[in-house]
Amino acid sequence: MNRRCAALAAASGLLLVVIFPKFNFHLLAWIALVPLFLALRGQSAKNGFWLGGITGIVYFAGTVHWVTNSIHYYGGYPLIPASLITLLLCAYLALYPALFGAAVARLRRTHPSLLVLSAPAVWATLELARTYVFSGFPWSLLGYSQYLALPVIQVSDITGVYGISFLIVLVNAAVAEFLDDRKGYPPLVIAAVIMVLVLGYGLMRLHVPENISGITVSVVQGNIEQDKKWDPAFQTEVLAVYTRLTQDALQHHPDVVIWPETATPFYFNGERPRDRSLREDLTSFVKENDFPLLFGSPTCEIRPGRVVHLRNSAFLLKTDGTVEAVYHKLHLVPFGEYVPLKNVLFFVEKMVQPVGDFEAGKDYTVMTIAPHGPGSTNEVKLSTAICYEIIFPDLIRRFVDRGATIITTITNDAWFGMTAAPYQHFSMAVFRAVENRVPVARAANTGVSGFIDAKGRILDTSTIFTEAQLTRTLALRGAKTFYTRYGDVFSYLCLFSSIFLLAKPLRRIP
């Protein structure tokens, strides 16, 4: 490995950064890994590991830098320690491109003719692993860069987002092989044929008529400052903001109104006098205005021994103010909502300090509402994902497989500040819509709030750090997709093929 190779690897990292929001130069994704492929030519697996690691460090330092903002401003850590923690996270995430580099270096020696297909399979496998290992952190998956390329991403209703990552690496590998050897045009032909098939499928799906039945949804963005959310002095003021914006939204006669994650500045199920009083105010507001309300609220339960168990929850209130359904967040944020392996990591504190350690829910809750607007059906099944749950493909798939015909997502992205993270977070919801052919309605405390249809088209969005209320009529899901029914079959095929190709030659290579 020399400086030229290291520079090429770093160049790939930089190109990977600018393909994601806010930059959105998504076309560069199709050549972003070419420098890394060229750098890996003739390298050992060890050198490939380090070159891939260089790409990974630059890649993730440029896309998840916002973690520093959360830890510094809301975790109380000084800027330098917060930056070091973020760097440690980036170093962990860089292990995946590093393993990719090592695998490509090995595959060049053992199966060079299959590299154009085996390299994408390895990348997809590593992204699948990143989704699950250590609770999972599937942020900035390569495929997410294409959220605006609608014809390309339609195939994710079969392959999931990992299939789009596979395509991107496939094209990069083919281009790199051709640049390295002008006679190496067969990989380009393979890539071109696959891309034509994918685009043909995508255009076909985009022209499929939408379901005529629909539901009218309003999302409310309160833009509540983080230091006010849990200050008792501002409880009444916070609710007043949401009720005022909701009254504006009700002029559009929505079938349901959605408030963001932890919108209520109190425990909705709490039994303290102040909790009961604020709960009565909220339920009376819903009853008087005759509308269903879906909102986020922390909940607490005191168990024997006066042990308090907290949950991050979502409530659906019926038009009479009674509770129709409750969902408790299933996938908690490690080091944000709880500390994993707390018996071992007893010395580690949470990196952000909202109200305490949370307990995960157990049920994939599907809620029912009865729309009343024009073109509405008699009954609609919906589910809600709280905060970063929306970035986990299989989790959302399970809601839809259990009957949800619309996915809502509620979040509080104030933690991210004025970084690219709110836009990155929103862009990932596009894939949940396409994978399952369901519309998505997103309510965020500080934005981005908005709507996405079942083909991945972004219908409306809010500006971040402003008050907003948006209303749209969304066409409901039709038949379940292959991805909804069978999940990550494509990714596991990539996993098994990668293991086979990488393991088979071990006994024959010194």
C-alpha cells in the first residue's frame, strides 16, 4: 500500500459523503467506489483491509458527524470528548468497508471473473450485518443515496434497500474493471443488462394505478425547544402550541392528526395530579373537536418495590377521547435511551439525558381508525414507528405484514441540530414506503415532517426548526409485496454466496 492507494481510498470516502443529504449528488454513487476498487488492485487482504478502512473513516465521519451535536449539547459532554466518542463510532462503522476491502482483495486472487457479482454481494452482506450487530446502526446505507431516483429504487419491493446497494457496487466494480483493463468489457455488459432490467421494472411499477381508497392525514410540527420540553414551567405552553396548530389543521377535515414523538410534556398514563390534569385537558380537546389523535408520550409504570419502568410510547385517541391503542417502542437507541450490557458497562452513562432509562416494548401494534372523508374506506389499519425505528427495514416490514396499510413515524430530531441528519433520517423513510408499498406520514418535533406515497414520491415536506402543519390524502396499500412477505431473502442469498466464495479457497491459498 502506498500514498497513491491511500489517496484513492480517501477519494472514495469523500465521494460517498456527498451522495447523501444535504449534498444529494446521488449520481456520483455510481462511480464513488471506483477509486477504492482501483486502489485494491494487486493488494493483499491485509492492505485491502486498511484501504477499505480509510474509505470507511472518511465516509462515516462525513455522514454521522451529527452524533457530536447530540452528545455535546444534550449529553453534557465537552466538545472534545464528544468528538472523540463520535470518532470511535466512525472507527467501528469503518470496520465494514475495511472488511469489504479485504474481501475484494482476496476475491481478485481467487475468483477474479466473478468479482463484478461477488463484490456487491459482500457489500450487501456487510450492510445487513451492520443493521443487526450490537443492536444495529444502519445509517447511511449506500442504497439510501438513491431516494430521489425513483425508477431505480422500485425494485426494493423485492430486494429491500440492500438490493440498491448491490446495484451501486455492481456498477462501480464494472467501471473499475474496464478502466483497469480496456478488454474488461464483459462486466460492463453484465451491469448494463441488470440495470436495464431494474429500470424497466421501476418504470413499470411507477405506472401502476394507485389504490382509489385513501385517508386524509394531518401532521403537526410543534418546533418545541429541547430545553423546554421537560421543563414543568412550559407544560401548558407546549400543549397550547400543539392545540393551536391542530385547530388550523382541522380546517382540512383530516381523518387523523399526528403529533411527534414525546409531544406531550408529561406522562400520559401518569397518576400524579399534574399528569391527570393535563391528560384531561388533552382528551377534552380531542372530544370537543371530534377527531382521532395519534401522539407520542413517555409512559411510566411503578412495579412492586417502587421500581419505575419507563417506555417511549405512542397513543391513538378516538374521537371521544378514549384510548384506542398504545404502542411501546420496540427498538431503543443504545446509549441514548438505555445502556446495553449495563452489568458490564456499569461505568457508562447515557450519552443524552432526556428522562431516564427506557424499557423496550414487545408487540408490533396495529391500530385501527375509521376515516370519514371523501373516498375514505370504512376502516384503516396503521402502525407507527418511533424515532430511528424507521431506519430498520425488517421492523417496518413486520408491521405491514401484520396488516398495517399506512405507516406513520413520529420523531424528535431536535437532537441533531442544524445538521444533515434530519434530512438523512427523512430520506430513509422513502425506502420503507417502496419496500412495502405503503404511504408514510412523518411528524417530527422540529422537522422534517411530511408525506411519502407508496411509490416513494415525496408529496410534501416542512422546513426544519419552524412550526408547521401539513395535510395530505394518502392512497392506501394494495397487495403485500415480496419484501413484506419474505423479508431479506435477497440479502441472505448475498450472505451465503459471500461465505461460499470467501471460505472455499482458504485451504488452497498460502
